[in-house]
Amino acid sequence: MDVTSRKNSPEEGFDHSSVWFEDGNIIVQAESAQFRVYRGILAMNSSVLRGMFELAQPDESDMRDGCPVVHFYDSAQDVRHFLCALHFPRYYHPSETTSWDIVSAMLRLGKKYAVHHLHESAFKQISALYPIKFADWCTRPMHSIQQFIARPLAVYQLAKETGHLSLLPGCLYSMTTVHRGEDIIHGFTLPDGSHAELEPHEKLLILQNRAKFTAYLRESVLGFLFKSPPSCQSSKMCSLVKYATLQKLHADNSLDFPGRGTGLFGVEIAWESIGFCAPCYAAAFVQWKNAREDFWNNLPQMFNLPSWKEIEKLLDVFPSRSMQAGHSGRAAVRRRRLGFGAGPAT
């Protein structure tokens, strides 16, 4: 946001936004859109805006209808969602399926302007979809945020932009197992019509890990389908069950293109009706369980990210009300960018 003077004139053709209160006492301008809202509501919710209002000097050349005009250098769409959430309490409800443009605006501007309840709610909603814990991943609410094919990439880029390291491993796993190779290379069109694409080193690492993930699925997670324990009580029956299970996985394309279904790798086994003898069942279930957990525990390092343990340490201080002390009208909000596979994050 900037409060330097910029004289408005009728020929500039501003879009008169629907967020326009006739008795509002401040006008927010973002791109070509203007919003007439209440300074007190903005100041009450945002320590950043409060500090900037306190430091700003009145400028009669930057007025409209008796209201000062302040400039947000964010997208008009983000600002509209942000202002609506502040002025209309029911506008953003994380308990309901939320459109991507709303939840991304809440995370982005909620953090930038230190509106903690919006920032925290949006982070909680997104992190439920891309969690840290393996058990949470297996039960994540797939429909809590608008679904679209490039959602993992959109969340990944937003997480880098806003500095939320904990979201990156799940996003990278999803892109590795769900997206086609040509889409990883050429990128996607997002719901707002913009093009999103990974950095070259990110594309390379994802494509390399795809082969590793597929090999791990076959050799470790599903390794019990290719061998039997010495204590097997019915070699013929168990072999037939394993063959039938493999046939089904091949028919579903689950072995060559994992991730399309639910759970880890998109592969689920009907353990309650699998048909193994008791020793084979016990050995298979333990291997399945341990291999999946081991994979998840090592997932961040596969993308040259810190371990889950290190990531959780960062979560211990988020979100912190002490953040307010670091924001003032004299300092610009610094956006920390995170990367992987190319040296330390900057």
C-alpha cells in the first residue's frame, strides 16, 4: 500500500467497485478498481494499515468525495475479497467449500497486512489439504477448497510466496504423482486465467522423483505381492490372490501412474477381504504400513527440503501475535521466497 499523492481525474475511468459504502470514510484503490470502506475497520484488524494511517500525511490532491484515496499494490480481485472479509463477517467461512481466489487472497493479504484471523484461518484450511502428518494426509478433506487440475501447483506457488514451508512437500508429492509429464514441463492455466509454471530445476526434480516413486511403490509398498513369507500356509491360494490384486492395479493404471486415487500413491488394498492366509496377511500388512510411513517420513528430503521435524519447529512459532511488533507503517512487508533443489532458500 502507498499513500503518496496521485490526483484522480474523471477521465481515468476507475471501476466503481460493488464494495462501496456511501458513508465510508476512506477509498482503497487497487489497479483500476476503487472501494469505499471504513478506515476504523481496517485499522482495527490490521496493525500494518493502522501504522500506515498514523504516519500518512493528508494530501488534498488525492481525495474523492471528501475521502482520502490510498493505493494498494495488490490485485483488485485479492483486495476485493480481503475488504469483503473484513466488512462482511460471513463472507469467508473456512468450514465451507471455498473458491481458490478467496482462500488465496486471505492467506496472501492476511499475512501481508497482519490480519491474523484471516491469515490463520486460510493457513489452517490449506494445511488440512496439504498436512504434515501421514494420518492426516490419508483423511484430508479433498473438497474443502475448490478443485481444479492445477491446484497443487497453485498452492505450491502461494506457499513459496507467503513463506509457508510446511505446505511444500505435500504439493510436490501431488504434482509428482498426479500431473502428466507434459503438464509439468509446460505448466497450467489457473482459474483466474493466468499461466503457472515451475522453475526448470523444479521440473527436473519432480520428473526424476516420479520414477523413484513408482519404483518404491512396486518394490516396497507392494513388495508383498511379489513374495511370500516362509510361514505361508496356502501357497496356491495366496499366489492367486496376489495375481488378481496385481491385475486390478494394472487395470486401474495404479502402478505406472500412481496418485489418481485416494490415500498415499492412490492405491488402497481391501484388507478386510484380501483372502490371504494368516501369516501372509500379517507380513503383507506390516510391510504395507511400514513402507508407506517410511516414505512419508522421508518425503521432504526427496525434494531437498528440511525434514518434517525441522518443518514442525517452524510451525511452533506460527502464527504468532508477536508478529505485530515486526510490522509498522515504516517498513514494507517482506515476502520470503522458498525454493528447493537449488541451494538455500532465499
